[in-house]
Amino acid sequence: MEPVAIIILAVIAVLIILVIARCIVVVSQAETVVVQRLGKYSRTLPAGIHFIIPFIETRVSTISLKEKVADFAPQPVITKDNVTMQIDTVVYYAITDPKLYVYGVENPMQAIENLTATTLRNLIGDLELDQTLTSRDTINQRMRLILDEATDPWGIKVNRVELKNILPPKDIQEAMEKQMRAERQKREAILTAEGKKEAAILMAQGEKEAAILRAEAKKATMIAEAEGQAQALLKVYEAQAQGITAINASNPNAAYLTLKGYEALEKMATSDSAKIVIPTDISNVTGLITAMKEVVAPTAKTQEKKKSE
């Protein structure tokens, strides 16, 4: 075989291989491929291996079915009370119909961004500044419903919309920061006052309980001391009674009684405030008892007289 023929055969083989390779389409997971036949939509290929007719069918676009995130730049919006603020939004969407996505709208992302800005201006224009700052969830939900309905002919499903940042003018931000600082200081003062109040209440309760415990302890001590003194006196009286009983049982004579009378007189004589009248018949026990009863304490006038002398 001549070299020219070999070259021709090699070129033909390469062309055949290229055509076969062009006919094979491998679609990855979570992707689809839109195929046209002679310039007209033919079919959408799911994940897997597929064959297309060369030179007649062509791949138009490979579409990812994963959820996508579109973070749009801040948009100037005006509230109902004429406050201009900057708001940037984040849209989470997914392509549900690749055919509509390819043929439905030119540049779908730019269309979604413009639609988001228009919808945001319309919603914020009906709200005042305070409502805008406190109704973020409501705005997100309403925007999602509006965008989802508007993008449905484009084969796009809007899953959720979030207002990423809401930036009021600088002077309003400063006023809001001052108000927040005042609110924080107010809350701190209230918490401090409540803490001091609770501490004072706890201290008062503690002092009250301590005073009650001290009073109860003092009461118990006094009762114990009184009981001890009563028991001691009872023992003394019992001992005296036993002594008297023993004396009576021993039938003491006159000399013993006289001796006891002398001891009693000796004890009384040692007192500075006692006057003793001694009977003539000291040996008479009856006279001794009479003498013991005639102890007279000096009056206050006598004491003053002694002091003046």
C-alpha cells in the first residue's frame, strides 16, 4: 500500500473517531444538557451516557440543577417616611426546567437582579423606617413569593430571599446607636438596682433569722440556767431537810442548840448592817431565837447622819 493511501486511511480513521466522540455525551450527576436538532429544541438529557446525531443535533447548554446563591449589590431604597437606605439581598434559587431557563429569558441572572431591586423598592416604599428594621422576616417572605411567581416562566424556583444588610443614613445610624446605648445603660441600671434590692432583702432576712436564732439560743440558755438553779436549790433544800430530820432524830440536847445559836450570832455579827440585842439568859434557847428576830437594819437617815458626822 502506498504511503498516500495510508495517510488517507489514517485521516479517515481519525475523523471517524472524532465523529463517534462527538456523538457520545456524558452528563454528570445534578446536571442536564439541552440538545437542539437543526436549530430547534430537541430534548433534555439527564445524568448518564447518551448518543446524539452528529452534525444534526448539538448541545446548547449544560445546566446545573444544584441550588445557587445570588448575592446582589446594595440597592438604594426610600421608605414611606422619606429615609434613603442601602439594602443588599441574597436570593437562593434552583433551575427546575432547563428548557425554560435556556429559552425563557435573555441573561436570567440580570433579570432576577433587576426584578429583585424593583420588588424591594415597592415593598420598602410602603413601610416606615422602624417597620423596615423590625419586619425583615415579613419582607423576606413577601419578596420570595413575588420573585418565585415572576421567575416561574423562566424555569427558576426561588427557595428563599434574605435581606443581608439594611444600612440607614449615617446620622440615623448614630441616633440609633445612641438610643441603643441609652437602652443598654437603662437595663444595666435596672439590673443593678434589682441586684442591690435582692441583696438587701437577703441581708435583712439573714439578720432577722440570726436575731431569731440568737434570741432562741439566749432563751434556751436562760431556761437551762434557771432549771439548773432550781435543781441546785432543790438539792440544797433537800439536804437541809435531811439535816434537820437527822438532828431531830438524834434528839439534840440544850448544849448543842446553844452552840448552834452562838454560830448563828457569829455570822450575824460579821454583818455591818445588823444590830444584835443579846438576851440576859443566853443559855435559854427561846431567848436566843428572840434575839435573832430583833435584828434591825439602820435607816437611811442614820446613815446620812453618820456621813455628816
